Amino acid sequence: MNQRRRVAVLISGRGSNMAALLEAAADPAYPAEVSLVLSNRGDAAGLEHARARGVPTALVESRPFGRDRAAFERAVEAELHGHGVDLVALAGFMRVLTEAFCTRWQDRLINIHPSLLPSFPGVDTHARALAAGVTLHGCTVHLVRPGVDDGPILGQAAVPVLPDDTEASLAARVLAEEHRLYPAALGWLAAGLVRVSGKVARIAAPCATGALVNPSPNPSPNPLPMGAALPRTAAGS
Ligand code: GRF
């Protein structure tokens, strides 16, 4: 059997995507193993979950480094190298990485973002999607390039936005898809199925063939409000 790629998952908080990656990697057939969970915050709940699963963890607090991002990243990289890490998966890691770090880990560094990029990079994606009135929203896994939430896209999952959605209900619908998409995308990268050409990544994996359309264009029994005039057909009847 081919050697599994050694992955570090970088977190800052809850760690539910990290947990989804651990779950996937529990299958010996999965092409990656989680060799390290690293947090920049001691209060990240995900650290405890990783410890409970017997996964090596590291805490590199970012706060003491202040604005010296390069020094912080050197400390992070000491952990990555110490654990023989091949790939780095950002999972709710709330630090913007320097260009130098992104270049050193180019095409070995991936991120999950809760929007259909390039729409809504940055924070508060669900509130911004609701405010913009989009009817499809979702999440993206991408290779990381310098710049916020930028880089070749490995995969996206779309969900409908429903009329009575709140930020919380929409976030929950997206998060469920994040937990499916991230393990799949990391698996493609770890298995060597990703080819990058400029800004575009191609994946040697089956593509979806159907479309997700919202609102549904299927005829509904009563699509018009009560009392509304019926539209004339082309035949004028
Ligand atoms: C997720 O929505 C992820 O897309 C974003 O930060 C959130 C982290 O959640 N980058 P969790 O810590 O994985 O639960």
C-alpha cells in the first residue's frame, strides 16, 4: 500500500472540520493521516477533541508574537517539520499567513471557506449572503495563495438559501456540507489527483452532472398568489 500523506490540521476554535478530517482518516484506506493538530489558541475546543482521539497536538499561541507573523510562522513550522508533515489543512485557523509561508507550502496548503468563492471572501459570509439575496450559497476548499481566501479551487458544495433562513440556519446547512467536502478534497490532494495550472486546479475525480437550481423551476400546482391574473399564453388563450 502507498504511504499515507502526513497532514497537520491548523485550528483556532471549535474544530468541527478537523473532527470530520479525523473521522475520514480513521479509515486506513484514506490517503492521508492526521499527524498533528495545531492551534494558535489554548482555548480552542478542537484541541481537546484531538487529544481524546489520541492525535498529537501542539499549541503555538499567536498572541505573544504580536505583529511578528514571520516569527510566529517559524514556531509553527518547527512543529510541522518536527512531526514530518507533508500537507497542511487550515480548518477555521484565524490567522492570515504570510506570502513567504504560502510560497513555501504552495500546493501543499489547503483551506475551507464558508462561501462559494470568489463570492464573499473574508468573514461574516452567511450574513453577507443573506443580505445580497443570493439563492445558492455554500463552501469552497481551495489551495492557499497569498491573499485572503484566494487560490485554485479544489471543490465546492452548494446549498439553497431558504426564505426564512437566519444566519444560524444557513450556517448549519453549509457546515454539514463542509464536513463532506473537506475530507473529499483533502483526499484528492493526498492521493495525487490534483493538477494545478495557473489559477486553476483540475481534479481527476468524477464530476457532478446535475444542477442545483433554487427556487425550483418545476411547475408548482399554484405558483401565483390568490386573485392574480393568469399570464396569457403565446396562443393568447
Ligand atoms: C468553518 O465554517 C470554516 O469554513 C471556516 O471557519 C469555520 C470553522 O469551523 N474557515 P470549525 O472550527 O471547523 O467548526
